[in-house]
Amino acid sequence: MDGITVWLKGGSQFSSQLMVIKGRYVFPADTDPLELLLLLFERRTDWDKNIMDHSEVMKISNEATVVHYAVKAPIMFMKARDFAEKRVRFIHAGTYYSYSSSVPDTECPPVDKYQRCENVFGGTVLRKEDAGWVYYTFNQLDYKVPGIPTAMVASFVAPACKTFHQQVKKLLLESARPKT
């Protein structure tokens, strides 16, 4: 699927009811990894129309923060979803790592206009491989949408991942062009 591989697995030791989603996105070898990380994390609200809000709630250390973000509702006529999570990011031996999970509501109280969701666990790894810069993702999220069959969720995941990958590749190409 054009540099994208997506795996879906039914559950984990933390939650047998929620699907685990893993992805592998390949970007060209000449990609600036810093620019890629900025697009994926720091500037995502500039280009991703699904992200409605993103803010740092608390800085724990240089590597760890508590963040709040909201995303558009997965189904029409539903409240937008939001997450409050602890993120730990670091670079080791030229590889970038990020891990996240939800924090208690006391750390970032829910807002009435959103449905608070749970990040059971999530993570990303960005490293240089023979194929280019490879961005791995894995997560288990509870969007609080009861009664949706796993097959229906799976039918949305791959197209959403492909769109995400295409958007990031396009933005990387635009940022690499000489400024006139």
C-alpha cells in the first residue's frame, strides 16, 4: 500500500476488548528526520484537519509531558473525542522513541464538549533503515464508541493510515523545495 503496512490485532494483556493497531510507514532516505518529527508532533494541528485541539498541560521533564488533544468524532452526530496522556520522548543511538498512555482525569479534567477517551498504550519509533526513514506506530485506544464491530473499525483504519501517510509525504516534499 505505497510504503504503508497496517496490522490489526484483537486485544492485548491490558485490554482484551480493544483492537491493537500497528503501522509501518516508509519515508524516502533523503527525508530530514527532524522535519518529519516536527510535522508528526509539533506542527500536526497546522495540517491535520482531524486534530481540533492540542496543548501541553504539564512539563514533567525535558522528555516527559502531559498533553491534551481533541479529535473529530469518528461517527457523525457524536461528540468529538479527547485524550489526556503522558508522553515520554527520547533519542537513543540515532533512533527516536515516543511512548504514551492516558493519565487520570485529575491530571487534566474532562471538558463537557468532548467525550474523554483512553489511550491504553501507544508508541512510535523512527529510525533509518535500508528502505529509508521508517516510522513505526502501535497503540490501543478506546474511543468510547460501544457496539461497533471490529470488522467495521478495521475497514476505516487502512484508508485513514494511507491518507495520513500521503499527507505527511506531500508536506515533506513541499518543505524540501527551495524557497523562491
